[in-house]
Amino acid sequence: MSTPVTSQAASERAYEHVKRAIIRGDLPGGTAISENALSQEIGVSRTPVHEAFLRLAAEDLLTLESRKGAVVRPMSPNEAADVLEMREAIESTAATRVVTDGRVADVTPSLQAMLVEQEQAVATGDVDRFVEVDAEFHGAVIAASRNAIAVLFARTLRDRQQRLRHHLMRLQPSQLQASLEDHRALAAALEAGDAARYAEVLSTHVASHRGAL
């Protein structure tokens, strides 16, 4: 006998479904989403779908309009620039802390393993996996700084950054290899204890995302 799906679980399911589609770019900015159509698509009632929409609206991923219903909120060039600026500042500072506090050896093995995963993703053209490991790579450096505020801020930016990554990699597939090369240079700079070089490579790496939207 199957366990009935609770309203909370159904709402979470709808939330994750729509959020993933927005971040991946399957639902581009300006796309209208029907509560009724979505409830039928994923097999839940309209109430949990409405709850999910309210949650996504609070995260600025949807706008709720009286006539159109839910509409995917585009990320403006200014918002993208703000996200990238803060992301670069946080990670550059974190990398400096990793070097100065002698924690390079704590994170290097993980970074090398992620590079291998990304090499495989490039070889197979697996954009989803590449983008996921991309976030893990940068997140690992920030986490290694043991700066709780930096980790919190980075987590706040993650969804918007992932949306940018997906958009860029799908718009310009050649960026997969270019991004991998940047990651190799970042890992090498960190392993060498060269925080200034890390910041330099990171600046170039982040710049590739500017103008993606």
C-alpha cells in the first residue's frame, strides 16, 4: 500500500521541479506557468503548486500577476553583474584565507577529483554535471576558508550563479573547455600558495559570464 503524498511534500516537489527548470533555462525569463497545467504535469493538486509559486516569488524567481498567473522573472544584466561582483569578492577573499591559514592541503585533493569529473563531463558533453561540479569546485574553496559568513553569502548567491552558468554553457558550449582550463589554473594557483594569481585567474573566469544574459 503506497503512502499518500502530504501537502508539504507535494509543495516541495512542485517547488523543486519549477526551480530546477528555471535555473537550467528550461523555463526562460518571461515564460508564463499555469498552476493547473503544472499540477497535472507533476500529479499534485493546485494548492501545493500555489504554495510553491509563493515561495519561488519570494526568492525572486517568479512574479505573480493577476491576469497571467506566474511568470518566470528574467535576470537583468545589472542583477547578473551584481551577483558576479559579489561572487568574485567572496571567493577571492576566501582563497586568500585558505593560503594564509595553511589550509591548501585540506582542499587540494577534492579540487583535483572535481577536475577529473569535469574532464569527463566535457568529453561527454554533460552540461548539467559540469555545472554542478563547477559550483562544488568554487564552493569547496570558500568552505576551506572556514569563514562562516563567506559560506553563507555564497550559498545565497548559488541559485543565481547556477542560472548564469547554465545559460552561458548552453549558449556557448565552447565555454565548457575554457572553464575547465580556468579551473585547472585556479587549482594550480591555490596549490602553489599564490593567492594573487588565484584572484587574477578568478577575475578572468568570472568575466566570461558577463554579458551572458
